[in-house]
Amino acid sequence: MQEAVQLAGLVLAAGDSTRMGTDKAMLPWPPPLPGATDPPLHTLLSAALLAFDAFTRFNVVVAGKNADAIAITVGACGAYLVRNPAPENGQFSSLQIGLRDLLYRGCDAAIITPVDCPPLSPSSLERLHHAFLVALAAGSWAVTPEHDGKHGHPLLANRELIDAFLKAPITGNAREVLHAHASRVVYVQVPESLAKAGLNTPQDYAAAE
């Protein structure tokens, strides 16, 4: 089994959060209980970076117009901030920018998540990491979590899949690339529900409590 994989974390946080009405990266996580008065310990962004720290050499955050607003959080978590100069091109453009950056910094594998997908538990991330090492040894390119038939994040991707993402047109999307290489992707069962993966509206966030 391959043991020396150099992973970088990649958090995609360049969206305008239009439907949420506020920057999703800075939403408290976990959501505060009704009546709570203590300040939140983490945001969706810092929680994701903290969750990745145990498995990565470094973490990269791709920001858009919110770059200045999240820079302090990114720096406090010891991560690198990369700006997408044209976030209106969509999340896939942020993915490509982030992947190029982590390759430049010396990593050739990545654990990737949009910022609006709450991090999985440490035990589930450990399960994914172990499965990734096994999958690489067997010739696969990636692993991603699955629960009750639903797929979620994060995606752990090796250099071959990173190259496939980078060769795709900016107008493409990650799902199309994954479908094109479906035989190389391993789905790993996790105990957490993935039904709430992707918090897009205030209602989604409230339901995540």
C-alpha cells in the first residue's frame, strides 16, 4: 500500500453566496443553538481547514470578491489564500486555480471541498484517507464519501485526476470529469448523512442545526 502521499487541502470559497445572503465561508460552525450567547469557535471555513490539517502538508483557500474579508481567518489557520480574478466563471474555475497553486507549491494530490459542505468527522476523514491510499495502490485515482446512495465531499484526488481537471475547459465541471473517469473513482461508505452537504440558503443552514 502506498504510504507517502503528499496531500494538500483545497477549500473553494469564491462564490458570492447570493442565496445565503451572507458569506457562507464565515457562517459559524456548528450553527449556534437558539439562545446561545458564547461566540462561535469556528466558521465553515476554519472548521474545514482544521479538519484537513491532520492529513495535509498545507491548505489552500480560493477566494473571490470576499478575499479581503476572509484573509484573517485563512492566515490564522496557517493556510494560503489564492484569489480567483473572475469568480463569475464558476466553481470549476476556482478548482483549476487552486489545483495549479498546490501543484506549484509541491503537492500532487489534494483533498477538496466547497466551503459550504460541512466537514465530516475525524473518523470519517481518516477512513477516506486510508481508503485513498488503498485505492492508489490499486490503480484508482480518487475516493469520495457515500451514504445511503448519496455522494458528497471531500474528494481526494491524485495527480492523474488533477491533470484531468486541468485539461478540461473552464466551462466544464468536476462532475463531468468524474463521470468520464468513473472506473477510477472509489466510493467510501461513511456513517454521517450527506443529505445536507451543500448549504445554499438560510433554510439549509437552519436545518443543519
